[in-house]
Amino acid sequence: MVDDERHLEATVPSYIMESAREGARLEAKTDPAVSEQQLRQTGLQRGMRALDVGCGTGAVTRTMAKIAAPGRVVGVDTSTSRLAQARELAAADGVEAEFMEGDACCLSAALGQLRLRVVPVSL
Ligand SMILES: C[S@@+](CC[C@H](N)C(=O)[O-])C[C@H]1O[C@@H](n2cnc3c(N)ncnc32)[C@H](O)[C@@H]1O
């Protein structure tokens, strides 16, 4: 077992895919052109408000924000480190998106009251 894995075991991740390399994996597996095509199929358009639950590093959220600008796009994830990466990457890409720590099971606590239309897209 390598040191990374020992550290992760000690911190007991509740997310089964957790890994020190998970952020890099999420970025590598995401093709923004494919994401854009899929997101447009959901009906996402300029000026809309959209929520990305389990946004990870925001690889998909950034494309959502580009499509929906000047709307409002919020990414929610339980992982503090993933969200830190998401904020950095969005800023580097010049993208306006908000990232909040929250659990899919109790979104109202993170976001307040929202009326949602749910469109499951990816994982
Ligand atoms: C496979 S990753 C996908 C990330 C992103 N949607 C993408 O496609 O790049 C799943 C993400 O869901 C997050 N997650 C897992 N359980 C969650 C929960 N209960 N509430 C919010 N986020 C959660 C993880 O931290 C992880 O970043």
C-alpha cells in the first residue's frame, strides 16, 4: 500500500471513488465538446439558472456556466478539496460559477429554497 492510500484510509472517505488523484481523473475524462452537446440536449440555454449536484472539480459545471451565461450556475459537492479545485479551475477559465459544499441528500440546507427541474446527466 502506498502512502497516499494509507492517508486516505485513515481519513475514511465516505465517497467510494475518493482518491488523491480523483480530481485529475475527473478533468481528464471530461471532453467539454461532448459535455456541451449533452447539456444542450437537456434544454440548458443562455440566461438559465442551473445546479450541478456532485460537481466534482466543475469540469461539467464550467461548460454549464458558459452555456447559461449570464444566468446563474451553482455546483454542489461534499468534497472540500474538489470544490477548491473547481473554484481555481473556473477562475483560470474566466468562468462565472458558484461552488458550494453540500450533500445531495439535504440540498435545501446548502441552497435555501429552490424550485428544481431535475435532469440527470452524467457521472
Ligand atoms: C464521479 S464524480 C463526478 C463529478 C462531476 N459530475 C463530473 O462529471 O466531473 C462524483 C462527485 O460526486 C460527489 N458526491 C458524492 N456523494 C455526494 C453527495 N451525497 N452529495 C454531493 N456530492 C456528492 C463526489 O465528491 C464527486 O466529486
